[in-house]
Amino acid sequence: MTVIDPETRAGWVPEADEVGDDEEEMPLSLRLSIADTLTLGNATCGFMAVYFTTTGILIPHLTGSDESGMARHSAATAVILMLCAAVFDLFDGLVARKLRSSPMGAELDNLSDLISFGLAPAYFVLVYGMVADDAYQKVAAVGAIVVLLAVVLRLARFSCVTVKDGTFQGMPSPFGALTVVSIVLLELPFVATLMAIVGTAWLMVSRVEYPKPRGPLAIAMVSWIVSGMALLAAWAFDAPGGQLLLQTGCALQLVLGAVIPLFATARRVNNFRDNRREARAAQLP
């Protein structure tokens, strides 16, 4: 039976509407793909890193607890969770390229990265400024804000600026987050720690080129992350030489952060020279 709407004078069939509601498919923008699930794992790891930093480091310090082992375990757990977030961030991009990705995948990725590689490392720096003996809490808070804002600006620029394929403009936020926590774990003097953290934040918003982790580079990155987890576990359980191994790994992370853009710069200079030689050769009779 067709009923006429008195306002629009349009006909509609109630039975058809009732059946259609059940059969209507979910909008594409609300479907989660496999890549989106990995992205949500990234966000979860970032949040749990903040949780362990709070419950295992900050609260025992505020309550006057002398259990240094608990703080070491919690710090290691928080950093391992950031490493896990980096793995999720790496694989969600790989899966999205191989399989379909949902329309909201890019937004989910940026929001998750903000939690895991912006909030979590910035909060780690803030808590470091509260618990370290030679740190200044207010200055450390400024350093934490600098890290957070650098990641915010970097993610916003990443969404708006198109760069050549195969490279990032500025240090990627996962690499930057791991570099920041490596600086803190090195236990350098406070001024040196703060300067290195600010320098890392500058690299994240700079125009320095970093290669995207694809192919062999992605395998190398995963291997490096797994090695970092092993070093953190050895340090957390006070294994023989664990402290030295961890500091060596953190120092290597800083070296990689400084050396990788040098290779990109050298490659760009070589390409420029090759193009100039080709242009000169084309002008010769």
C-alpha cells in the first residue's frame, strides 16, 4: 500500500522502508579494516605507556617509595610499549598498501601517532624532570611541551604537504619518540639531556629528509626494535652488563638519528652534481 505524505505529496511504502533498514549496509566511513585495527593497537600501546610511567615511576616517587627496581621495570615496560606502537605503525601502513584501507585510516593513524609518539614520550620527559636528582621540573616541562608540539606540527604538516615518494620530510615521529626516550635513558647531565631533546624536536619539524622504512629498511627497523626490547628487558631484570648494553643501544639510536639524514643529504648533493654534469654534456657540440 502506498501512502501519500501530505507535506511533500511524495509516495512511500512503509513495508519497503522497514525491510531496507535491516539490509542497509554500514557506511564505508564506519568500517574498520585490518590496517585500522593495527592502528588502534598503536594507540593502545601509547596509552599504556603513559599508564606504566604514572603508576610505576611517578606515583612511587610522590609517595616516597624506595623501590628502584619497580621504577626500572615500569620505565622499561613503558618504552617497550612505545616500541610495540612503532611496530604497529609500521605494519598498518604495509597492510593498508596490500589490502584495502578505510576512509578514516589516515585520521586514525595521525591520532594514534599523537598518543604514542607525542603524548607518551613528552610525558616520559615530564616525569623524568620530576624524579631525576639533577633535573629542574619546570624546565623539563618546557622540554616536554616542545616534544609534544613538534609531533603535532609534524603530523599536521604530513597531512598537508606532499613530498617525493620514498622519503619523509623531517624525522618520523616514531623514530623521534624513540630517540627522545633514548636520551632520557642515557642519564646524561640535565642540560645535555634537554639540549638533545630540543634538537630531536627540531629534527622532527625540519626539512631534513629521512627514508621511508620499506623493503630491507623495514626489516632492519623491525630487527632494531626487537633488539631494543631485548636490551630493555635485560636492563629491567638487572642482567649482568644490562645497564651498559642499554646505554650502548640508546647511544646508537642517537647516532642513527644524526647520521641517517647525512646520507640523504649526500645523496641529494650527488644527484644535483649528476644532473649538472648531464646538463653540461647536453650543451656540448
